[in-house]
Amino acid sequence: MFQSEIYDVIDAVFYDPATSDRSNAYYLNTTYTSISYADNKYTISYTGSSGAYVDIRSLTNSVLGKTVNVSVDIETSNVETRLRVINGSTPIASTDYISTDGTLELTGVEIPDTASSIIFRIESRNTQSGDSIKFKNWKVYPI
């Protein structure tokens, strides 16, 4: 007997399902954070109380002048976390902070065709040394 399966296809410029360690794809504020990989997720551990973030900084040329969706699944232990898109140092779009497990998602983010440096960021606030978040399924795709 033959049985077919249905698969979602995403035409992403970046997709990390965390099925292997690609931690080198991420930029960290290493003053206050470290990254590790295990059990098909990344863990961002915080060693300080400010400036806690992890970025994707390599996609500017792939998204210039496009409208994109961005999402990432997170697991957090009451750490306030949000997803942002930044042009240089100017925020373009941000989710609200959440402190529960879930998916952070931004839809219909318009990237200027004159953007100098686009940053996709998971950002946390009010972190304490020892706090952490886990993430997987980070996607950036044009619509």
C-alpha cells in the first residue's frame, strides 16, 4: 500500500528548524549572553541584566525592498521576550513582550529598498543572571 504525505513548503530566505547545530548563524551580545544547542533547540543563557539579545544579521541583501514574515518558537521561564526587525539602529517592527512559551510572529514587515543593515532579533528585558530562553523554527520569508 502506498501512502502519500503532505508537507508545508516555505520559500524562506532563512529557516532554522534546529535539527542540527547552526549556532554560528547567530550574532550574540556576548557581554551578557551565551548560546548552546541540545535536544533540537538553542538555549540562550543570560549572565547579566541588560543588552540581552540574539540576532540574524546576514540577510539584508535577501530582503531589501520586500515584505516579509518572521516567526520563531520560544520556550521561556517567565523571561520577557519579543521579536524585532531593525534597520541599522531604527526599529521597523516589534511584537509585544511575552513571558510564556509560544510563537513570536511579525507579519507583513516592509523592508525599505534603501535599508543599510537589517537585523532580525530575539530580545529580552529584565533578565537576571541564570535566566534563559530556548528557541527553534526561526523563519524569515517574503510574502
